[in-house]
Amino acid sequence: MGWSLAGALMLLAAGMLLAAGCSRSPPEQRLRTQLSTMQAALEERRAGDFMDGVAADFAGNDGMDRAALQQVVRAQVLANARIGLTLGPAEVALVDDRATVRFSAVASGGGGRIVPERAQAWDVTSGWRDEGGDWRLYYAEWKPR
């Protein structure tokens, strides 16, 4: 799996963790907080924290499931001393306990130098489900920009 696929996968899930103290926040704010928290987890190379918010039934491009996503994330953490992730403005559409989030994203990675060795940009559409107060990513589609 190349960097472009791995970066896309990381971008897809970029919002899964529930930040402490946000349980009383409106649903959209909790979701946006999760996006930021997951972004930080990827940049800090915490693959397990990243995967905590991915639903068991996750589905992505080309039949990717949760296990495949987890392997790609782990591989990127091992392959890159530095991971950068920049998300564009997120468009959130809420309907009951589900949400669709659309955003652009740029992922970069490399050996730890100031200038990244690789970068890729995508347009991402993601599906989220509120499971007991925690938003879980259950669907993602991405395409190169």
C-alpha cells in the first residue's frame, strides 16, 4: 500500500476520539472536536488512539475494512518519523444520530526533516454514527485533488 492510500485512510478517520469534558456539547461540536483530536493522534503517531473511534463495520474505498485501515495506519506510523495532516474546513450535515462530513485534506510524511518528503491531497466524504455519545467513523470515500 503506497503513501497515497495510507494518507487517505488516515484522513478518513481524522476525528474519532472523544475529547474529555465534551459529553454535554452539541453533537456537531463533539464531532468537530473528534476530528481535531484524531488529527492530533495521527500527527503524534498514536495509531491505537486513532483506531479507537473507527467503527467495527468501517467501509472505505475499494472494499477497505477496519482491519485493512488499521494495517495501513500502523505501516505509516512505522515508515514516517513525522506525519503531517492539514484538514480544510469541514462541512457537517447531521440527521439524528448520523452525520456526513466533507473536507479536503493534505497528508505529508517523511524522515523527520523540516520539509516533508511526501505529500498528497484528497477530497474526503465520511459517514459518522453517534454510539452512546461517541462519534464513530463507519464510512469514508476519498479521491485525489
